[in-house]
Amino acid sequence: MALEFTDTNFQETVLDSEQLAVVDFWAEWCGPCKMVGPIVEELATEYEGKAVIGKVNVDHNPEVSGKYGIRSIPTILFIKNGEIVDKHVGAIPKSALESKIQANL
């Protein structure tokens, strides 16, 4: 199951993680986010123990969303050792998302 990243836990769960973190910025009203959401959930299960995968609701977490300049959703950030190593804006098929995860593990 995908984790819920928030303004409060982002530093600890994402930036301080020793594993690759995959962060899906989304909102309930976003159509493309609804297509990406189930993919993120599947990958969170498949990569458990290898990567930290979760979601940030931009409406409820303006601090993190603002810090990373999230203007369009879904936006997926790949963060390793506290640094962004890859980014994707818009809907993305599972195979492409998996390739990005594999490339950054």
C-alpha cells in the first residue's frame, strides 16, 4: 500500500530515507491522477522493501507542494539521498514508471 506523505512527515519518510522515494503529487479532483493512483498502489506493494512509494495530496499539503514547485498534477518525483533524480509530469503507464524506478534503484 502506498504511504501518505505529508508536510509533517516528508523530511523523515522521503528526504531522510536510505531508499529511493517515489512521490506522487495528486488531488482528489484530478482526472489523470485517478489513472495513476492505482499504478502507484501496485508499485508500492511490488517494491516494498526496495523503495519508499507514496502520495502527497497537494490540497492538504501546501508546504511540500510549494517547496517542489508543483504546478501540474500528477507530478511524480524520484528522490534519492534527499535529491530529485528524476521527475515526470502527467499520466504515465505502469511500464514507464517501473523503468524509471529500476533506473534509480
